Amino acid sequence: MKYELKDYQQKTVKEAKNKWGLWFKMRVGKTPTAIRLATTRAKNALVICPKHLTEQWQKEIERWNNKKGFEFEVISKETFRRDWNKIEKKDAIIIDECQRAFGNYKSKTYKTGAKYFKKHKTEYIWLLSGTPRTATSWSIYSYGKILSRKWKWREWNNLFYYNVRMGNRIVPVAKEGMEDRLLRITKSIGTVIDLKDVAEVPDDENIFEYFDLNPLQKKTIKELDDVLPNVRYNHIHQIESGTLKSDGYSENLQFECQKDKRLKELVEENNKIIIVAMYLLQIDKYEKLFKNCGKEIFIIRGGTKKLASEIAKEAEKSYNAIIIIQSNTCDGYSLKSFDLTVFASLSYSFVDYEQICHRNKATDKKTPNTYIHLLSRNKTVNIGNTKSSMDEAVYNSVSKKQDFSTKLFNKNYENNNY
């Protein structure tokens, strides 16, 4: 069967530069576009992607490779980092989910890539991501260097950062008011396409529900004796959802809390529901909690034999289903038959959050998605002189980074503010 690209994908294949970013929102079709970019310009191609996506890439290549005799080699980022010096020269390099490892010019994978590209004088490089910016502007700088932009480290550092002395260290602190400049730069090295640009997508609904900690949760937090702030914050984050992993001296803790009661109500009220949780102990807790609820339970998490895409396909076929997702296992699968996603606890990563939010979106989906965030209201931490729950602190950190993504993919923002 012959597969044809959509108009916006064909336009990208025609107009994209030989070293370019495909900043396509999830579900827009980065993969077919990249495959056709390679087959129309190069003689062969190397695809570098997360390990769990290698099999999916092979299937997509079988579908979209329209050039007889064109050879694709698909490898994981870990394999590339280990074997880069043994890999033969390829005309084209496609890096999927480039924000992971290649978004940090200091990482070993990035440095390995730089050596490979220089050694073979790679002519075609395409970077794929629906979330190009990670925690800092250095991710964009890193992409630019891969794409042969003649950017200087010192100039970039002076443009986006102040150097602040803290004791014996010099610490870079991001300048405020530089977001628009970074948006322009990001668009100058890639094609930006949002799902709403190419399909009629219903507006999402975001709901925030707040809960009090019970006496046992408060007592457990009060008794924490962690010296390091980051360790303490992590433990509080676990407790706010009713679990605490063993530290080797005490047992794992699982206790009922108000979030559990609300989750039970949502499971009863909805035929299909996605529940997102950060911690494995929390996932185990929910699996037991819903064992006798009359719905099929599916779990997507790290370390399973089945691929996330395989588990997702099974869940899609079910009429009554709960799918529990570990919050950092967030790419390479589709759950478009699910309209409700409940965040019981968030990952600290904006990229993970944004990716999860797009698992149940699709160009042909006409029903709106609802995202419910379950947050503790108790003031359990003091970060940056702001008292809040750890749930709130994590969400606030994630949402600040989401602002950049929202503006990047919003054409109206460009017209009104640049």
C-alpha cells in the first residue's frame, strides 16, 4: 500500500534545510516527514532514537520508505554512544527525541555525536522533537552546534546568563526577559508545527483539585530526618501521594489518603481513564487499589518486557480500562481513545509532562481531553521563600517551562509580540 504525506509534511520535505530541526508537536507526524526527507535527498540514513522506539521506527520505515534500495539503520542512543567509531558513514542522520541526551552539549552522547559528524562530514542532519527546549536555553544552543551554526559559547553565555559568584564557585543565572529572543532563535533552526495548525482539535480542559494531608501523612513528614533538601523534597513528594520508599533501614510505606478516594470516584465514573504517577511504589499501590474494580488494568512503566506501544494497543481495544503510566515513560505510544488523564503525581521534568499530555491526542480525534491534577494543599516545603505543598512546587516549576512551549507553537503569539 502506498502512503502519502499530508500537505504540511510535503511542504516541510521540500523546504527544510539539509541540517534542520523538525519541531513538530506530538501526533503531528515527525517520523514520516523525516523518512521522506532522507529518501528524497540522501542515499542512506542512520536513525538514532530512544531504545524503546527502535522497533517502532523499523515499522514506520517499512510504511513510509518509498525509495527502492534505500537503506535505513536504526540504533538506540546507547548503542550509538558505545559503537560510534565502528558505524560506517551515512549520508543522513535522523535524531529522534533529540532533547534526550543531544540537548546537552556536555553529555557523553552529544560529544560522541559531534565526533561522528566531524569524522564523516555528515551532509544531512535532522533533529526531531515536540519539546525542543528542556530546562535551560543550552538545549537550543546544543542543537545549533549540531546543525553547524557558528555560535560561540561565550557569546551565548553572555546573552542569556549572568555569572554570579557563590563562595568559590561562579554560577550562571538565567537572565529574565530573554524568552522572545530564544523563541526567534529556535524557529530559525527548525520548522514549527502544532497539532492545532493541521487539525481541528477540541480545546483541552485542565482541572486542579486540592486535598488535605491526613494525620499519618503529616506525622510521617514531621519525622523525616533528611539533611539534604533535595532528598527531603523527594520524600515529601512521595508522602503527599500516600507512599514512601524504604531507605534500607525502614520498610516501604503505603497508606490511604484523600487522593486515593478521589481516584476511586473517577475510576467508577469513567469507562477509560489514564492515571499518571511518578513512583513505582505508588504504581504498585494503585494496581492493588483497583484490582477488583471491574476494569482491565494496564501499566506502562520502565523495566517491562512488553513495549509501551504494545501495551497501549491492548488498552485501546478495551472498553473498560485503567492505564497507569509512570510519568517518565512518556513517548512512543498512542492512547487516543482515552479522554481523561489524572496526574496523581508529576515528574519533575517539563518534557515528560508535555509528552504525557499528548499521548491521547490525534489529528483525527474530535473529543476533548480533560486533565485533572491532584494536588496537596498543605504547606510542606519552602522553596525560594515560597511556601507550598511539594505537589504545587513541582507543578509550578513545570508550568513555567510550559509557557515557552505554548508560545513557540502559537502562531498568534509570533504575530502579536515579535
